[in-house]
Amino acid sequence: MRILLVHNRYRSAAPSGENRVVDQEGEALAALGHDVVRFGRNSDEIAQWSARAKASLPARTIWSRETYRDLSAVLAERRPEVVHVHNTFPLLSAAVLYACRDARVPVVATLHNYRLACANGGFFRDGAVCHDCDRGLRARAVLHGCYRESRAATLPRVLDTGLHRRAWKSLVSAYVLISASQRDLLAGVDLPPDRVFVRYNLIPHRSWSRSAPTSSVVYAGRLDEAKGARLLMAGWDRYERNSSEPRLNLVIVGGGPLEDEVAAWASVRPSVAMTGTVSSDRCAELISYARAVLLPSTWEETFGLVAVEAMAAGVPPIAAAHGSFPELITHGVDGVLFNPGDPAALALAIADVERNPEQYEVLGEQARKTYEQRFDPQQSVEDLLEIYRFAISHPV
């Protein structure tokens, strides 16, 4: 099968699991002999633009003539059987849908976030979950300045979604939602149910086996409010205050807008180490040494990539009990869930790791079994190919 992958890569300064998923799926398809063609842009380009070009960005996010022209040329030259669209923001725009329509090539769209219903894509505002706009009341997003805390920046996002709403509902042959919870939270978008598929992200096998665990727990992810960086700090401080002799160390992997704040906090806590952004292989290695992986997300994660990567390494995840996490993790069987947004609950979970290391070894063993049973990468690729076949046989 000839498959064209369309993806606007996220900035290097904000490492994205979505970039990793797109790369891993493309590599897995190519390894099976499929002809994988890539089309996209990189948000890193924007930093090199002139002031005039940057001023045009809001309009380009709504419609990119360059994208329509260039993608149309690639479609004519390569003639893919199906186009798989991932992220189109900010440089590609919905022009990709119209180019595919005009070339009569079916589209599969993976929705990695909540952007069709929320200006910032996260159902998250002012440090808390927000669903003001999930039934179409987008004017509130502009009022609150939900994208980058700016009304001016939010307005193009709202216009984009409104102007191309019909295209997203009528020009896509198959939608991939990356968890059932995401599907349910996007119910207000009213996507055609017969074309909606729930398929988890592909998490590949890794070559090394489970390492002998150290006395560490690991946080791996962006250092921002939505991912729970401040909750992580508050929970760790409570754990240390409540323990007569804390014996665990915290390893923080990643970077992001709160990196300086987290670094200042970590600098006066000998039990905390920061690695900064590392390669995916190094991150997986650090996870494999851990007794548990912490996922304190305060937004409703569409898919817990790090949670499943931990499971693949035989390490139990400890995650906030909302979004996709209750769907991926069975509490007390292959991981632990705690009350979202509650630093005391997170502290208790960390203390439990300290008190019951043998129990967490058992949880890790079951986590690996869960990964093999529910997240097998070979089955994931076959499921994706089946969705492609559906799109090809059910063009819109």
C-alpha cells in the first residue's frame, strides 16, 4: 500500500509524544514493506521567518495556499492510496483536506488532542479542566484567551474550527481516536459514528529487559501546568514531610515552560535529579531502572504514552484517575490511580512505593503482561491497516 503521512511537527523546544508516534507508525509500516511517503512542515521554521511572515501566521493557520499547492503536487506525483493526516496546526491548515478531496484520495485523520472542540486543544484553562466550549460555545474561548492566554491569538483558532467544521466532518473517510475517553469527550463535535475508530497509539517493543530497580521514581514529560509539573512538586514535598526517613529519589526527565521553576525547586532538594530532554532510548532506559513512573497530569490525557511505555518496560505507572488513564491502567493490578489534582493523594502513592517495593515488582510484572495483551505493536499496525482499507473502500 502507498500511504502518505501528513504531519506538522511540533517545536523542538516542546518535545512532543505526537511527533514520536507519527515517526514510529511510519517506521512500522515501512518495515512491513508499505511505501510510506511523508509530507509536512516543522514549527521550528517559524523562528527563522521575517517579522512580516510571522505577522501572516494567524491567517495561514486558517488557510495555507502553499500547503494546498504543494500537497496537490505530491498527490499527483506519488498517487497514494490513502492519506493519513495527523497534526495540521499551525503551518499546514485544513487545506490538506481540500487538496485530498480534489485529488480524490481518501483521508484517515488521527485526532491526537481536543482541538476540534477546544481552542487550545486540551480542555484545560487556568490550571484546571474546562469544558466550556465542548458543545460549540467558542466565543468563551476568545473571551478567556484560551490559546496562549491571548484573545488575539485565540480568535484565529476559533475561526479556523468554525470555517472548516463541515470539512472535518465530511471530507474524512475514517477518524482515529486514541482512546475511548477521548471519543466520549469529543461527542459534542458530532463526528459520523460509523467512521470513528478507537485505536491506541503504537508503542514498540524495546530490546533491553527490565533492569534491577533502583530507589527511584521517574517523571518523564513536558514541564508544564497541564502535565502536572506543579502537582508533582507539591506531592513530592508532602511525601518527604510525611516520611520519617524518605528513601526514594525522583528523576525528572524533560523540559518545557516550567523548566526554570522546577530546576530552582530541585536545586535545594538532594532527593531530586533533573536530566533535561534526553533521547527516547535514554528515557526508556531511565524508566526501566525505576520502581514506578509518575503521571500527575491535570488535563485529561487523550492517551498516556509514557504510561504504556512504562508498562512495556515492566514498570508500574502511578497516574491521575481521569482522561485515558483509568482506561489504560487497572488500579492495583498493573498500576495505581490517584485522585486528580490532589497532592496529598500523590504523596500517599509515592509513600506506598517506598513501603511496599515487592508489591510494585508484582505490579510491574503484570504491567508488562498488560502491554503484551492490549498494546501489542504488531496488532496495532494491523488495526491501522484495516482502518486504511475501510477508508479506501468507503470514500466520502
